[in-house]
Amino acid sequence: MNQLETIYLEENAVVILDQTLLPSEVKYLHLRTIEDVWQAIKILQVRGAPAIGIAAAMGMYVYMKEVARTASDFDALAAAFEKGRTYLSGSRPTAVNLNWALARMSDVFESVKGKPVDEVIIALREAAENIREEDINVCRSIGEHGAVLLKPGMGILTHCNAGTLAASKYGTALAPVYIAQERGISLKIFADETRPVLQGARLTAFELHRANVDVTLICDNMAATVMSKGLIDAVLVGCDRVAANGDTANKIGTFGVAVLAKNFGIPFYVCAPFSTIDPKTPTGAEIVIEERDSEEITDMWFSQKMAPAGVKTYNPAFDVTPAEYITGFITEKGILKPPF
């Protein structure tokens, strides 16, 4: 398994692998301001629910360290902290890990209320590093639980990218694949290209091929065909938010894959850390779906415009898969099955 570092912290910068350049170029960016972090999350230079949460936590540390240079007391720090937290929380609304990580940082900040500025900054750094380390352990546990379901030669379909590039290591939906590989279990992975941003083509195919996993890239509209040919034994996807009733938001197109899987009698599993479950959201109907710029459909990734100038577009970044289509959730605590 040959994995790249997705995100880590240096003394004065959040270091990320710029995913907008993959697979053509492997380039790391040093994000030194909170504006840099906001922009990187917004334009998908860092993406995937776990990685977004880690970036936000580390971004708060880097920001607060800079604030501490001129802050006179804890009250000044507190005002800046709340401003930074509010700012970062607006970068992408659907991924629950973003606000989960910011809440974790807020709890730590409150726990050191009134302490010297230097101690506050040290505590924030430790918290950000802990979130990253916890993610590695959680993703490995998801992989270990999911690998139990996998047998040699199985065909697995995945959508979008929920591998190591979406987290700090292992990822969620690809974690069972990597753990299976460690155990000598050979699988055949089919990766949807995942229009319009092509995370499956640019990222999933890239990281699996790099890790010497047998991967076949297909267009999104080929999923029904490979299922009908008996090439798929299970579907593994990640997610950005799980409502209290089990409805799940994931990259646009996931709902369609789930409908197809149910039609063909194929198990459909969502690989999700507990931090992605949002008990405050009753059903998928309450999940805010981010809508993105039309340029992703009409221009991005093409050498020339691929749609008529001025044509109307609709570009939701996510869709919601109702719980009835989900066979189970593979979590770090085990596999959850209906009723959710």
C-alpha cells in the first residue's frame, strides 16, 4: 500500500495535497492563513468529510497562533476564535465533519479559558493533531469491520472518492479494500468517474492504481451495465452526513447507485465514522445541499466549453439516499443494520 500524505500540520501552516491537480501533478500547498484554508475547502483542494474536518481544526490552530501574537488577553482571543469559527463553518455546508471538528476545537478552547495565551495555543495544536490521529484509527477500524464482508475475487463498486485522499489515511469506503489488500484478499474495484468533478476518475482510480489494487474506471452511466453482467457483489460508498433516521447525503449520483443496487439485489454499504452521524437532523429532507458553480458542468476539465454559452445549469454537489436503500453502515464500532 503506497499512500500519499493528504494533510498534516507544520509549525505555521496546514499542509495539504492539492487534489485539484491530481492525477497530473502531485503538489503540496502550505496554507498559512484562515483565508487560505477557507479557499482550499471551498474549491476542493482539500475534500472528503474527514479531511475537511481535519483542515478546519488545523486551520483554527494556525489562525489563532497568529492572533496570539497581538492579543492582549483571553477575551481578545475569544472574540477572534468565534469570528474564525463562524468564517470557516461557511466554507461547505453539507459535510457535518466541518462543524463537528470546529465544535471540538471550541470545547478545547473553553476548557483553557483564562489560562495564559501560550497555553491556549498549545492546547489548540494538540487538539488538531488529536483529531487527525483519531481519524487514522477510526478509518482503520472501519476497514477492519468492512473487510469481514469481503471475499477473494469479489467485485466492488464505489462512487466518488472516500479513500486516503478524503481522510488522513485509509479513508472510509476504501478502508475495507486496503485492509483486505493487507490480508492478501484480491478484489476487483469498479470506480464510477463521478461527474461533474470526476473524483472517481482523478482520485479513486489514481490512489487505487498507485496502491496496486485492481481497479477499473467506468463512466457513471455504466453502473447498471456492470451490475447486470454480475460483475458487482457489493457497493461501498462514503458519506458527508447521516440523518438520525439513516438517510444519507453523499456525492451526487450516490442515490442512483443505491436504487440500481436494490434493483439487482446487491448489498449497498455506507462507510461512515460516528462523527458523520448528525442526530440533530431528523431526516434527509433537512440536510442542506450545497449547489456549486455551473462552470463545473460546462467548462471544468475540458479543453473547450462543452455546453452552449448561457445555457441554464443545475449543479447540486450531493444527493440524499433514503435509509431504505442502505444495507448497513460500516462504522468504527461495527456494522449497523436496519432499523437505523
